[in-house]
Amino acid sequence: MVPAVLPRSLRASLGPIAALAALLVGVLGILYAGHSEPGRVDRWIIQPTADSVRPPWRYVALALDFLGEPAGSAMLIVAAVAGCLLLRRPRAAVLVVAGVGMTVGTATLLKHVVGRTIHGDGNLSYPSGHTAFFTALALVAALLATGRLGLGRTAGTSLVLAAALVAGAAMGWAEVALGAHYPTDALGGWCTALAVIPATAWLVDRTADAGRQELP
């Protein structure tokens, strides 16, 4: 039997989490639609500027930012797909491509719908695509680990949320520190991944299982 990418033990817990994340993405999008300045929450956390972080931490932020750029993200995706195939988890390889692609595509679409900008009209900022991408990749890795380790609902959900939190916080910090996004942009990107990846994983499993049932 081909292992599911969305372990059965997590379906009951990740469903409501994904729905709540989607709701938060929508609420933040409505609150900051058309804005070009940091909001009250953003100012409470930090005043976004290009000089928020100095060396050596600036180099760390730049390195993380590179991982969200086309060249860096392509390298990560290729490595992730190769790892899934080596582990004989073809569904996980599909989820890497489909899930991350859907997450980044959703973030890009939302940017144009919401229209929030930073440092000029041409710089759409909500939600952060870098944060969405990095969080999505971490979620896929956590789902794969949960399935391979046979973790139950509590342990599996904790692992998935911890991976998402660490990845989202790391990339979100880098983007805010470099002045590329407001803190609420990073939160929106994080929630976008939390909403899209479980749904895409469920769809991958459902499609694959339906295909297997149709085989003679």
C-alpha cells in the first residue's frame, strides 16, 4: 500500500488549523488592502526598514532570502523531490511540486488582489511569498516525517506545527529584517502555507487513491 502524504492521524487536527489559517489570511488581507504603510501591529513589532539588521546577522538574512528567490527555491525543490524519490515516497515528491507551487501561486494571486505595497507602488507585499514558500517546504517535510515515523495525532500535529513555526519565523524574520515585508506580510505568508499544504496533500492522496482503484 502506498503511504499517504497526509497521515490519517493528522486529518482531524490539520483540517480546522488550515481553515483557521485561511480565515486569518482573508482577515489580514481585508485589513491591509491597498495600504502602503506599516499597520499598528507592524509598528508594535518593529519599524520595517532596510537597516533593521547589521552584520553578521544581515548575512544570515540574505542567505535565507536567497533560498526564497527563483534560483535558491529551485535548488531546494530539486533536492526535496530527489530525497522523496530516494525514500520511495512518490506522493511526497508530487506534493513538493504541487503543494509548494499552489502555495506560491496563491500568495502571488493574493498580492495582486490585496494590493498592499512597501517601498513604492510596484512592490506588492501581502502575503510574503518567501515565507509561504519556506513554510510550505517545511510542512511537506514534517508530513513525510510523521508518516515514516508513524506518529500519532498529538505528536504528529506538534511536529508539523513546530516545523512550520521554525521555518516561517526564520524566513519571516529575514524578510522583515531586510525591509522586504511588513511583519503581518510574513504572518500572512505563513498562514497561506498552513491553509494550502494540508488541502493539497489531501487532494494528492484522493487523486492517487482514485487512480489505483480504477486500475484493473
